[in-house]
Amino acid sequence: MPRLLQGLVCLFVLVALAGCGFQPLYGTSGLDSASVSARLASVAVPEQTSRVGQLIRNEILAAISPAGTSAAAAYRLDMTPQSNDDTAVEAQNTDVLRRSYRLNVSFDLVESASGKRVYTGKTFSYVSYDRTGAPFANLQARTNAEERAAREAGLDIRTRLAAYFATN
């Protein structure tokens, strides 16, 4: 009897999920033939003036329009990254410092044809790294922290754009 009960519960859950309106983020709906992936591929991301801005741009482009795919730019993504590097922990009697790198990014999705802002958002990334007495190790640690923060921010922006396109 427990096996029959488990089967009935599974069947009930599947029927309930089918009726709830759940739709995969990157799926296509019967009403709109444009998938989220195709709409993401139509977003142009202008060149950035800072290194961290360029890292974010590269991450977004790699996620929304993989190599070999191109679409007409129906949208433009404007970004304003701001970073801050602070001491998080300073150990007594050692040369080791724990540093924190915080990246804040404001972004606007703009329709290319009308110039109208259709979606606005903010995201952040907070990563930490160790600073020691070795200058080259410090440079590498800071560079790695910057790259990790840019990767997180870029993927978050891509996810937010996908959610916007899935609902609009």
C-alpha cells in the first residue's frame, strides 16, 4: 500500500505543477515566438572605459550571445560600474591583511529604436582576498578578486535581463 500511496502523491504533484503556470526561463511560449535566448542575443553592450567594466561586458556577451550567433541590436545595455577596495581584517604582528573588494553596477536596458529606458537595475558583488608582503602576489590576488566580482555581476545582470524578457 505505501508504494501505491507514493505513486498517487507523485501524480498529484505533477498535475498541480502542470496547472500552476510554471514555464522554463529559456523556453518559448505559444503566444510569443521570440524566445528569451533570442531576445537576449539582441542586446548590444557598448565598450566600457574601465577594466572592470570591460570584464563585466565580456561576461555578459559570453552569456547572452555565444560565438557564432548574432542578432540585430534591438536593445542597448548601459552600465555604470563602481568599485571599492577596503581593509576587512588586519592581523596583529603579521604582514597579512584581509581585503574586501566591492563592485556596484547600475544598468539600464534601452530600446534602440525609441531610446526609451525599459528596464533599470542595480547589482553588487562582494569578494575578499589576502594581502601579504609579496607585491606580485598582492597584484594577482587583487586582479583575481576583480575578475570574480565582474563574473558574478555579469551573470546576475544576464539573469535579470532574462527574467525581464520572460515576463515582457
